[in-house]
Amino acid sequence: GYEVAKIMHGSEKTKHIPIAFLTACNVEEQQVFKGYESGAVDYLLKPVTPEILRSKVAIFCQLYLQKQELKQEIKMRQEAMADLEKKQEELRKQYARREEAEKAVRESALRYRTLSELSPVGVITQDEGSMSYVNTAAMRLLAASDREALLGKSIEDFVPSSSKKVVKKYLADLVRQGGHIDAIDVQLLRADDEIVDVEMHGACVLSDQKVGVQLAFLDVTERKKMQEELRNLARKDGLTGVDNRRSFDEILDRVCRMVVRNRSCLSLIMIDVDAFKA
């Protein structure tokens, strides 16, 4: 019996099977210890009572089933822990990727803000009709000393009445088309009541799930003055300041087209001035 118990206890397939020894009443204590060392879990005294045998077997079967259930539960918990660790690792990776993305966005925003502040072009971001960002060049363009005072206002507040309709339509077209449209020439009314000519570029942007517009202003006041001077030089006589032949041809062409359109008449008077240079 001892040898069979040792063989069973040493085999992977049978070592979990409970072994009970049958013995006489006069079993010695040394034999009991030897039996337990061989792998026995209990001793039954001869003669065996059926009820006791059934009860013992039922207990060992119940213990075995409980042990199997415990193993299964441990295995399930280990699998759940492994799955949880896997999910935690994936969450850590996602968090790391998100951190990297947010860092890249912050760095990109910082670079953009730095470039915007260094730009000589005025830049304004407007959300739902209110300015949310104004760069330094835009402050100079509007002759504003306090950036915070501009926030919350609309660019339409700095447009003279003659240009309000054009600017309002331009902003509406930006939001409706949802992109970039061609620039327009408008005038802005500065805080010091001076009027400047600007070239306004616009694009539709999405900020905090809100549709807004970003506007860039290029001061063309000097360019307008230069263009006007060039037009005057091309149309005026340099000595007298009187309209020259080019100007005469332009006016005559315009008037002739108006005459045709209105079906009216045209009279032309030529006066010879003696000693005109004098």
C-alpha cells in the first residue's frame, strides 16, 4: 500500500487523488506517520462501516471539487489580471501618445503665437463675432494701447460706415464657405480717429468646436498714396497740373459711353488760349 501510494503521489496525473488507508484497530503510530508520508489523507479502521466510507468519500470529493473551483477561479483571476494589466499598458501608451500630441500642439501653438507676434502683418482671430486674439501688429494698426480692451469687440467696430456693409458680407461669406476667400481692400477707423487703408485676408477656422474667422491686415495706406501719385503723374501735366492728353482720352471715353447708355448728346468745346505758358 505504501509503495502504490508513493507511485500515485509521485505521478502528475494521480498525485491529486485522495488516498485513504484501511488498517486494523491495533495500528501503530509509526505506521500512521508512514502512511501520511506516502501520500495518504486519512485512515479507516477495519471493519469499515459503509456510512463512514461514503461520508469520507463525499468529503474528499467535495474538497477536490472545491479545490478545482478554486484553481479555476484563480486562473480566471490571473487571466483577468493579465487582461487588466494589458489594458492598463494600452492606456499608459495612449496617455503617453496623448501627452506627446498635446505637447506637440502646445509647442506648435507657441511657435505660431511667437511668429504671429513677430509678424508685421496684423492678425485677429474672431469667434462668434468677438475678437479672441489680437497680435501686436494689429494693436499698432488700430492704435490700441491695451490688448484686453480689444478682446470681446468685433472688427466691425473699427470699420467706418462706408465699409461696414462690405466687411459684414465678407465675414458672412467666410463662415458660409468654410475656407479661404480672396482678399478685399477696406478702411479701418483707428482709436485715434484716423482712417487707414488695409488689404484684408480671411480664413474660416475652428476653435473650441466653434466656427470663427482669422483675419490678416496689411497696411496699404502708403501704397494707395503712391498709386494715387502715380495716377496723377500719368494723368497730369507736370508743369501746370492740368489734365494731360491721357486723362482727356479717359474722360472722353467714359463720357461717350455714358452718352450711348443714356441716349443723350455730347458737346465738345475747344478754347485756344494765347500765351498760355506765360
